[in-house]
Amino acid sequence: MDVLLEIMEPGQSLLPHQTGPMTRKRVVGIDLGTTYSLVAAIGVDGKPLCIPDDTDVCAVPSVVHYGVGSVVLVGQSARERALSHPEATIVSVKRFMGRGLEELRAHLTTIPHGLEAGEGGMVRILAGEASVSPVEVSAEILKVLKKRAEEALGGSLHGAVITVPAYFDDAQRQATKDAARVAGLEVLRLLNEPTAAALAYGLDKGSEGLYAIYDLGGGTFDVSLLKLEKGMFQVMATGGDSALGGDDLDQWIVQRLMTETGTHQPGPGWIQAGRRLAREIKERLTDETMVTFPLPGVDGAARGSLTRAEFEVGIRDLVWRTIPICRRVLKDAGVASGELQGVVLVGGSTRVPLVRRMVAEFFGREPLVDLDPDQVVALGAAHQAEVLAGNEPAEMLLLDVTPLSLGIETMGDLVEKIVPRNSPIPTARAQDFTTFKDGQTAMAIHVVQGERELASQCRSLARFELRGIPSMTAGAARIRVAYQVDADGLLTVSAREETMGVEQSITVKPSYGLTDDEIASMLQEALQHGAEDLRVRLFNEAKVDAERVLAAASAALHEDGDLLNSEEMERVKRAMHTVWEATQGNSADALNDRVQKMDVATRFFAQRRMDRSLQRAMTGRKVDDFA
Amino acid sequence: MTDHLPIVCWSCRGPTPAGLFCATCQALLPPESGMDGFRLFGVEPAFDLDPAHLESRHRVLQKQLHPDFFAHRGATERRLSLEWTTRLNESWQTLTDPVARAVLLLAHLGWKAPERPVPDLEFLEEVMTLREALEEVDPLAADALPRLAAMKSAARDRLQNEVRQLSEAFGVHRSAPDELQLIWISRLVDRLRYHRRYLEELDRLEDRAFDPET
């Protein structure tokens, strides 16, 4: 009896790889923030922990410096150069993700960099001698976090859950996923930041009910309403503003500093210095009612001052912008604020006293602040990464929604909504359209996202043309446009003409990001081990499938092994053994080949099982009777 | 999900009764084509459904089918999980929404919308009155918020009333409604749909009254 025969005995573990303790996959959760980024993993006690650097600091400033001779610095060392090399140092790159040149020029007035149009409608940032895309800049931050995690966990990462603002649109999500790929990170899931925070909070407190998560970060605002019940976290509604955050509060102080110092055309150095000072003033005003400070760019002992009251008057309108959004989220969820179990504050900007007061006033209750608002998102992401990797069973199932409506442009710049906002994901919707001219053989399809009624006011995600429509009279063709949103919140669109039985199908992944080729070439440049990573990934995918095939065959033998004589049994097991051997190797091709051979070699067995089952059905006896 | 003939499992290639998972190897099976929300949630086609039952069934199915549980599995199961949960979410939205549920039920009863519907004159008059009331509201006026709140409350009552009528109509004509009865029901559905849009319109005005920027 060979090894396999022995382990196939009923009641025992089926295969060698399942007998040993399951190897834990190394996975992490990453909060890729506007101001700071963090990486977290599950510690020895089963609780998520943020991974610190060698000086015991967890948060990596989201700052990237491009030095001479393609030297790239990330984090604190980059931030230290923001003053001496302002043009070559990029801060808050998250605000650039998935955005076009025009849009950024309209929103970001004071930045120390030149911008230029890049590929695919994307922007490029001029940083010193380099011209880089926001995706590449974010990838630099991710690489640092990846390296830190690999050193702490003692080996290469299997994958990561990366958080994004719930209100990020498709282009911004796609850009984030692209950045991870450029950094050589496998994305297990893009997780919405308030959902990640709620997960960490819910697991920590173990309470049930309705919660509002108010998340004001460095550059983005999200509010989500979640129902926590019987091991399920259901997002009822979400809203936000992906261009509103602590940076805007700083900006108000910067403007004031400009007025006070009589600065009209601030240079790059002044901007970086002004922003840093502004952040410091804002942070100090959390505990102090008045601060004084040396004025930037003014010689001597000239000092300025700002009181908390003045600051609050100045930023009131900005903070107020979050309130109608909170109100709409409650309305979309059909919930009154009195029904809430709690309001949880997330994000560093919720430390600003005015923010807390306005939130408390609107919701009619004091918000909960008992978790570290800076870490909670990364901790939740780390927990979810464990679940997705199969390392531990899901204690809590997360059900999320689309933040913004997805639509299509129809005649006259109007938008027809196909997937309304707050639809549970994954979701798929289809809509039929027709031709408006006789003999029309092509149709332009423009995919947009947003709540506005005019396509030109919504975010344009993709344009493509469906060709090869059979020539018919106007209105006779039936073109079905289908939208699919997956569990990452990413959209795929396909269109097809259906009347003539002619199938024309095209699939578009809307992308402000990069084409697969561009990413592949970046991977080559950035990572010497890019090819090796890819090979390992392909093999792992093949192995997962081969293990499924082996487990299925074992189950079939257990159930219907009596259909085989000993010689046939031997044959099936030999085929299984060769597959098992290949799972111990490292070649995806060899493994797939053996799986195929096994499929052929065991086909007769599958046939006999089918025949027996049909015979049973024909004689009117239930399959269960034989079990 | 009660078909008697076994189907072929894509994974172990053996026979299995149709359902969520293969009886032999536990692989996730593809959703049956043409399975609608009623069947997925295991309820008889009807307008009045028990919300508690729907909710618990929704939870049970999500906990078996959600993509999070298949992220570490092979490509086929990941795709099937996506297909299942897409359907599950769609069905959940359909069954918990009175208009969508009524439309699905009408289709079950063999109703096809006529090319040229007979206008519902009585209702058209009501629509005119409602529209006029809507046009008179100035969201920037000082009393806009309380006024809109009152209008919303009345609109919600009308909505509830339509749902009740629909429930009665479907209850009475449960088994085999004739053509006229179906026309009557479909009119009630149109009314319900209108009242809901009206309520959305009031919501938008309220948003503007609260924050003129929107």
C-alpha cells in the first residue's frame, strides 16, 4: 500500500498537505492616507497591531522626495526635505489619485509643483528632475510599507487589504489598485475606510445596532451608516467628499499667513513652510485657545498669533459642508439620528474641537472617541486581510455599497442612471438602448459616475464604441449595456447587440490609471523580482485549483469508490499522486498539465458516478437512501 | 432548488442535487438559470412577505456565498460567488421594494404591459393637483422646512395607502387574475411608482432648503 492509499481511508485527513498545520499566509492591512500611511498585521495574540519602524513610530508621513540621481526618499526623511527641496518633494499625493489635469488645476491652487497631462487623461507631477504619476508616487509609499511588513513578519507578503475613502470614485479606486500592483503587492480587497474602522470598532466593543462613522482625514471626508447585527456589518448608506479634509483647514491658515505677511505670489519654499506651520498651529489649537508663532519669510522676531475662536470662524463653512452630507446619508438609509447606537469619529481631523462640536450638535449626542482615530482603519484592514487569506474564519461579514451612482450618457448630455448610489455590492444592472438613425452600425458609449443630471458635470470613467451593429431601421436594434460592480467596488462595462443573434461584446475596465502593459513595464523597472513575483503568483493560483481538484476527487472516492475495481482504483490514485507531486514543485505549467491528465484519466469514473445516479433517479429512489 | 434530477458538479464531475454546494465535494455550484428572487429566498410568489423571514434568509445566504469567503479559493469559485451574490443582492432589493416586488409578481402572473395603455384619468387629476402643490414650494422661503415636512408626511401616508391597496388586490386575485384585474393591479403599481417619485422630489426640495448649495 503506498502512502496515498493509506491516507485515503475514510474518516482520515484526505491529503498530505491537509494533514499538517495549515501555513498562515503573511498578509497585512494598509491605510494609504493623505497625510500618513500605516501598515498593520495580526499579532501573536490574534489582535491586529500597527507595525512600527525601528524608532517605534507607526505612521509613515505620505511624503515622497525625488532627489538627484533617481534617489527616492519616503516618509520622515522626505518630509525633512520638504522645506529645503520643495519642488522635488510631494505631499498629500492621494489628492491627485485618479484625477485629471483640469480638475486639479481648478481645485489645488497652491502647490509647489508643475503639472502636466499624462497618459490616459491622467496627470503627471513635476518633482525636481522627475516627472511622475500619482500612481507611481503612491507606489513608493506602498513599497516602504511592504518592506517594513516583510521585515517584521519574516518573509514576502501574500497580499494586502488596502483601504480607500468610501467616497472614492471608480477612477480613484482603480488608481489605488494600480499603485499596489506597481509596488508588487497583491490586493486582496479594496476596503472602504469607514467600513474598516467600523470593523475594528465593532470587534473591539462587541456591540450591536446602528452606527454612523464620521471620517475626516487629511484630504477626504466620508460618512457611512452601518448596521451591526448577528455577525454581519451592513453598510446602509454612504456619502462624502473626496476633496475635503484637514488639508483644507490648513489651507485657511495658509491664506491668513499670506495676508499677514503680505505674500502674494508664494514660492515653493514658502508654500511648504507655510503648510507645515499651518498644520502645527491647527494641532496646537486643539488644546490651546491661542497660539503665537514666528511668521514665515519675515526677518527678525515678527510673530503672528491666532485664537481658536478666530480659527473656528474661518473654518466654519468648511466643516459645515460635512453636515448636509451626514443628513443625506441618514435619509438615504431611512434612519433618524435618535435611532443611532453611536457616532464614531475616525481620522486625525476629528481632533479639531469645532468638528466634534458640530458633529455632536447635528447627531444630538456626544461622538465616541475611545479608539485611536489614526490607527483604527489600518487595524480593521489587517483583520479583514486575515479573513480573506483564509487564515481565520470571518467573525464578521461586511456588506458594502456603491458610493456614487453609475450611469451612461444619453442624448443631449443627459445621464441615465444604471446603478443607483448605495446599491449593495457586488451588483449588476443592464439597460437596453437602440439606434436613432437608419443603418446605424456603431454606437458611442460614455460611462459616467456621479449624482448630477448632466454627463459633463459627472466624472467620466470610460468611452468606447460598440461596432458591428447589423444595419437596421432606426429603433430596431437592441443594445444591452451591462454594468457589473465587484466586491472591490470596481466597475466593468459590456455592451452587446442582441436582436439579430449577432453578438458583439466589449469589456471596458474604466481606468484613469494605467494599461496592463504600462504596469508590466513599470514593474520591470521598479522591481528586479517582478518576473519572479508573477511566476509565484501564477503557481499559487494553479496550486489552489489543483488542491481543489484533489479534494474533490478524494470526496468522490469516498462516496463512490465501490464503483472501481482495485486496478482502476490504483489508476485514479496514481493520477492524483502525480498532481500532488506537482503541487510540491514550482511550475504552474507542469501542474496544470498534470491536472488535465488527471481529468482525462478519471473521466470514466465520473461517467460511472453519473450513470449510477441516473439509474437511482429513474427507479424513483432518492439518492439519500443510498448514502 | 427542488429539482429531482441530479446535475453534474463542475468540480468533482459527479452527480449532485441542484443547490448551493455539491453534495459530494462541497464546491460552490453555479446559480440555476432563471431562478428568481422568490425562489432564491424560498418563498411562494406573493406581495405580502414576512420581512423577518427575508432578513434571516438574506443573512444565511450572504454567510454562505459572499466573495469574502472565496477570496482564497480558485478562480471558478470566486467567479461563481460573484454571480451568486450579485443575484442575491438584486433579489434582496427587489423583494424588499414594493414597486419592484409588484412588477416581479405581475410578470409571474403572466402580465405584459400593453403597447398603448388606457389612461388612468382619475389618477391624472390627482397628479395635476399634486404637481401644483409642488410648484408652489419655494425651498428658500423661511417656512420651507416645516412646510416640506408636512407635505412629506402626507405623501408618505398616500404611499402607505397605495401599498395597502396593492396588497389587497394581490391578495384577492392571488391564483389566476383575469386581464381586467391585471390592468387594475398594474395601475396601482403605476400610482405607487408616481407617489414614490413625488416623495423623492420633496426630498430634493428639502435638501435644498437645508443647504442651498446642493
